[in-house]
Amino acid sequence: MFEYELHQYRYDELIRRADRARLVREAVRARRGAPGKAGGAESHDTGPRGSRSPRAA
């Protein structure tokens, strides 16, 4: 019986964490003003990669 209760507790905690992560993603998406694409790829900055100065030898 104890193992079942422990499993249930862990499962419930996993569900709570997933819900919190989903809410955070939705809040960030809403702040950015992105369209409501569920599961779509987020746009990234299209600027130059890396630094402008060359790497030191």
C-alpha cells in the first residue's frame, strides 16, 4: 500500500510541475505577443552568430 501512495504522490507532483511549466510558457508567449500557435516553433533572433571580433589566438 505504501508503494502505491508513494507512486501516486510522485505522479501528482509530476502533473503539477507540468502544469506550472505550461502556464509559464503561455505567459511568456502572451508577453511576447506571439500568435497562439500550440506547439509551434518559436522565432529566434536572426542576427549574426557569435561575436563581431575574431577569437584571440
